[in-house]
Amino acid sequence: MIAKLTGTLDEAGADWAVIDVRGVGYLVHCSVRTLDALGSRGDACTIHTDLQVSENDMRLLGFAEAGERTWFRMLSGVQGVGSKVALAILSALSTGELRDACAARDAASVARAQGVGPKLAGRIVSELAEKAGALPGGGAIGGTRGVAPAGGASADAVAALQGLGFKPAVAASAVAHATAELGEGAGEADLIRMALRKAGG
């Protein structure tokens, strides 16, 4: 299994990139966010991968961060979600936005992705709601090669609430609301206090 590639961005298209690793070009299919994070042609890059093998096809999927790959695998496990739809969802929402949408059962946010109707969006958030709080959700992958790490005050606050006995979905939803109220720069302690009020109320 190919788990990661480190090389040079040789070329890229709307949903794919070729990574040159010591003279061997690997074609990887990616979300728009990952393509943005890889940089420009000729830039050095590292990409996490997932190899999918079917009866008549072999496809390498690429992700700018390991957390995005984890979400891709979770999404692909939902009935009706193939690799193309999973990448479309990861193009429309950052891992943090996806985690919060699933935790809050916000199907409308997931339905923003191309090719995802209300019924499928509802199935996705329903199946992943309980798992959302334990899944990575870093900041949005930006247009530079630096990728926000999964974690930070929000993730620590979710973990703290789970340690207090809250279900993952409840903890993630409470912290998401606390973050929205206090702002992205809020510290862990403030987020926990506000989230406890949200979860308790």
C-alpha cells in the first residue's frame, strides 16, 4: 500500500495532480483544497495517499493532511458515497466544517457539495454524527502549502468534554457553538466553560 508520497508537483488538473518522486510520476486524484495546498508546479510537496483497487481500475487518492484522508475513508463507507462524491464533499467543506456539520446533523451544509442531494446528505450526517467528535477537524486547508494541523484549542476542548462523559457528537456540537460565539482565537479553558454551558443548556 502506498501511504505517502514526497516529491515535486509536476502538473495538476481540476481534480488531479502528478507527483514526481525521483523520476516516477504518480497520478493522484485530490480535492480542490488539497490541490491548493500543494502549491505551484515545481514545488516540493508531501501528500498522504489512499490506494483504491477495483475489478477494472486502480486509483491513488491524495490528501494534504492525514485528517482529510481519515474523513475520506469514513465518507466512502457511507452507502451511496463513492470516491468522487467524497472528494467533492472535501472540496466544499474543510475537515473542521465537516466534523461540525456531522456533529450538529447539519445536512444542508453537506448538501453544498456537488453531486450531494438532501437525502444523501442526511444519510451522511446521520451515520457519522456519533463518530464526528472523535475524528480530526483542523482548520481549513488554505491556498498555501502550509496546512493547519488537526488539533488546537477546539479539538482539545472536545476531548476534554468527552473525558467528562459527553458523547462525541454532543461535545463537538457544543464546542462548535462556543467557538462561533467566542471566536477562532479563543483558548481551550474559555471554550470548555462556554461549551459546558451550551451542552448543559
